[in-house]
Amino acid sequence: MNTASQHVPAKPLAGWRVLVPRGGPWGDGVAATLRRQGATPVIAPLINFAPTNDQATLEQSLADLAAGSFDWLTVTSATTVDVLYAYRAIVPPTTKIAAVGETTAAALLAVGYRVDLVPEEDNSAAGMAEQLIGLEPEPRDILTLRSEIAKPVLTRMLADAGHRVRSVVAYRTVGVPVTDRIAEDVRSGRINAILVTSGSVAEQVHLQFPAVPETTLIAAIGPRTAKDARRAGLSVDVVADAQTVDALIDAVARFSLPHAADEFAPRTGAFPLPRQD
């Protein structure tokens, strides 16, 4: 038996250039993880976040939150955590906090907020709503903070279940044009993988990189994002097993770098590495 073919290198992403679609502390953290795996991260923020157009409503809702008007606060993104922190929002002990997934929960804990609920299986607005509805059979007052472009899935499901929901736009998502050099690196195939972490990122990848080479791996952070990416026009090659950055990078690490001699390579030109059971 040839065991050499089953050897997984200590740095499985050595030689890879991976596009990281967000900057700031999140992007720096992802870049550090990629470097530990041997990859060269290329931080190219494709989206940014702008203040809500209705700051008065947001400020009033955060004041009501601090006064204890809500039984639950739902947080569906790490960006919402940034908004809470920027406003120094106070969440009283009587208000429980639900986070849509582990990444959002980690962001809340990092800035001093607690987390009372993370969906056990479906890390989505629908999954959060289903678990909250199961926990709270009686009507509750719930504050949902969201992006301007977010679909009202969470609000609708909670309201249909009889809860009193106040849905407030906490921020707007806007596209950020990449530099000509990064655009050329993607077009030429010099970027080996693109991380897609949200539907908004997927839309910008499709808009800003209209000719992604077939050898470039498109990796989605979870099934929901993969669905949004395909709807945006992207061909998704791999989906993370869990909605976390580590799982996303591990999914990419299962592939080897494309090679011209790979006659039977899949669309990406990259082979998944053998699994170690």
C-alpha cells in the first residue's frame, strides 16, 4: 500500500492565494488562519457597512432595549454586533440574546455580551425562529436588528407565531470596488480560491469578477450562502460543513492546487485530498 498518497501536509494550503472578501478584525483573523495553513491571503473587502438611514428609530429601539422593554434580542450577523458595540448598547439581564450561529456568538462574547441561544442545527434566520418559537410558547417582546437588504424571514415567522416583534434596520450593506490589480489577479487565475461568506459577498463576486476562471475554487461558508451564491450566478465548488471560518478553510484545504496535467480534474481543476478516517 502506498501511504505517501494519503499524507496530508502540515500546511495543506501551501502555495494557495486565497481572496478574503472582508477587511477589519474579521479579515485579519481569517488571514492569520490562512497563513497558518500555508496560504497567502489576499484581503479584498467587497462589501462595507454604512449607517442606517433611520438612525432615530435605531437609537430609540436601543434605548428601549436598555430600559428592559424586550424579552429577546436577535442578532443575525457579526456586523450587527459591531453596531451594538459602536452604540455602546446595554442589554439588561432580563433580556436574552439569540445569535444566528457560532461566528456571531463569538463576536458577541468578544465585546462583552452574553449569548443565550444559538440554533443547534440550522444556522439561519429560519432556524433561529424555529428554535425561539419552540422555547417560547407564550407571546414575547422581541427586538430584531437587521441589514437593510435582509429578507424578513425571522420577523415574519416570529410574528406569525404570536410574538410582538420590532424589526429595525441597524445598517446598510454597500459594495466596495476592488483595485485593478486584484481584479486582474482573479481574471488571470492568480487567485486560487475565493471565500464567499454571505449573499452580499456573492453578489459582489459576480458583479466585480464577471470572468472567474474555471480553475478558481469558489467556497461558500454554508448551505444558505451557497444557495444565495448560486442564485447570484456563481458556480459553487465546495460548501463548509459548518457555518464557521475554520470549517470554510478546512473545506478549501481538502483540495490540491490545480495542475495542467490533471486530466480528470473537476471543474476547479483541483482534486480533494484523501480523507483521513
